[in-house]
Amino acid sequence: MDKHAGLRCPGCGAQLHSDSSEERGFVPAHVLGQSNSETLCRRCFRIRHYGKAEPVRLTVQTVLDAVSKGAASARAVFFIVDPFDFEGTWHPEWLPLFGKRPYYILINKIDLLPSVSKSDEIAAWVRQRVKGTVPAPAGIITCGTIRARDLDAVKVLIREEKLERIALVGATNVGKSSLLQVLSGVTGTAPGQGYGYGHGKGAGHGQGAAGHGQNASTAPLVSHFPGTTQYTVTVTGKDGINWIDTPGIAPGDRLSDLVCPDCGAELAFAGKKLQARLYHLEPGQAVTFAGLAAFTNQAAEVRTLLCYAGREVVFHRTSSDRAATFLQNPPDWLALPCAACRTKLAAPITQTYQIKDGEDLAVAGLGWVSLRGGDASLALTCPDGILVRRRPGLFGRR
């Protein structure tokens, strides 16, 4: 047993050790020998200083157990969802993890919405989508971390309901750790302090204290890589409220779950405005989303598609035949997926959907299209096993 086995990484919550470099919480032996509450594990260190993330090796059950334990120690749960990937982040099957504790749906990243949308309209859209859920949410609130005013409703809720111990729960990359930092007033680990790994003079660990059912003086590491938080980390806010950050749950049916950390970060809507493009498609024409999916107009007339995805996703209009070729062997200029992800993604399959004017067709972990100009039959080609939903339009006409 390591001498300092009781210490946990302040960035992700993993227990520190030097047994195996392949396991979570690894630090070199010479670092562990001098470690303290400010020591980051190697994975968090590389994320913070080099912008590189190693794959997370957590089983689904391990994550669910951690979320359940985090919720059990709270008085209320904030279930964070991403309006840009609602299908991939709203999972009512996770509600039993909360026990009998009240939960509130927080619609995050509202400050990244296009100017044509309004937060109250998005809240009404989500309220309709979750109607009939048992148990019902105690409230539905929009929030964001860029503009101070987008947290006003959350702060009012906390004050009026006298919430003192709150667990943050949600899928990977919904922004739980970012919300924690802003709501608690406690910042994350600071670079350039502590012990270095020998990657260069001056490289060091961040400042902070770990929490696994314990109070911590700093917030978990925030990054755009999925799965940065791997265990529960408890932070005491400047106002005395205890916040419990739990590891993000990867549902496994989002495109962003099935690619490497770098590709997953490119697909995530992490602190970036939503990209929107409009295309008029002739019959048989398609729009590709990078080398990952293609939407083909099968109507007999021109149809308009409003396409939404992350900033790094390349849209391209082409024929259905060329689109199929691009998905089988994506050219480099489509950027995503990387060569390694191409070999592990399931072969693309094509399914046809009857979409009404104004409706959306959403691909979890990637983006969606909204149909304009009349009803149409849309053919969607994407890797097998991805969650796809037809839904009422998120923006514009309902």
C-alpha cells in the first residue's frame, strides 16, 4: 500500500498511487513520496498543462455507484442537461440514483444559445419533453456560466428552498464542474505550483484539496475533455453551501462517447457558441456532418435544412453517393473522426425518417437538423448504435 494512499487528486477525485501507470490516479513514485493535498494525478496534470487527455477506464457501474453515493450524501440534486444535446444528456433512467431526494433540472449553456432563441422558450420546450416523468422534477431552470445574470434563477432557488448540500449530476461534458466553480465561488487548481513530473522546468501541480465525501478548498479541474471528474469531489462554497461534483455518466449511445478524448472534445459544446448553417437541398442531395453523419433529402422537391453542431464540425453539401463515400473513407479536410476513431466506430448504416416541417432530427453527441419548406423523407447515415430522435423543433416554430 502506498504511503500516501489516503490522498485524492483534487482535479478528478481519484485516489493517488504509483502502482500502475494504466490505472486511475497514477503519479510517479518520486512525486507520490512528496505528495500533499495539492498533487494532481498524471492524467489531470497532462490535461491542465498540455491539453492532452488519456482515455478514461471507468466501468459504467463504477460511475453509477459514485453518482449514487454522491446523491445519497446530498439534500437535493441538480440534474444538469445540455440543450444542444438534450437526447444525449436527459436520461430519466438515472433518476432512481437520487433516491427520494428532490431533483431540479438545470438547462446549462443557455448563454451559448443563438440570438433567435430565448431562455424561457427553451425551458418551456424542456418542460414539455419531460412531461409525465416519474418522479417529476421539483423545478426546471435555465443557467449558464459566462454571464452572471444567467445564474440568478439558480441562486434564488437555493436561497428560497434553503438548499445547503447539493449534488451535481449529469452526462459527461454538460458543464457540471464549470457550474460548481461559479456557484461555489471556489476556483479550480492553479498551474505552476507544487511538484513537477519532469516534463520541463517549472512544470508543476495545481493548488487544491481532494474530496471523496470530504470538504475541499478548491473546485475540481475543469476541461473540455469528457470524463475529467472521475469520483465524487465535495467543495464547500464561500457561502457555506456544500457542493458534490459527481463523475459524468457516458450513456454509450452518443457519438461523443464512442470516439477518443480529442475527438470527443471537438464534438462537445464546451464554452463555444453553437454553429448553425442553412442549406437548400435538391432531391438526392445531402449534408455531411464531418465524416460522421449525412442527412439526405429524399423528397421530390427542394427542402431546407438548418444544421446545428459544434464549431469544429465541418458541414459539406454534396450528392448522396459522395456523402456515402465520405463516411466510409473521410478525407482529411473533414477533420473528424481521427484515423484511430475511424477504425473503432461501427460501420455506418442508413435509416429513413418521415419529418414534418419545423421538426428536428437529432443525433446524440453530434448535432441536429431542422426541416423547413414542407414535410420530407430524410435519410440519415451514421455509425450503428447511435441514439437518433425525431422531435419538436428546438428553435423557431413549435
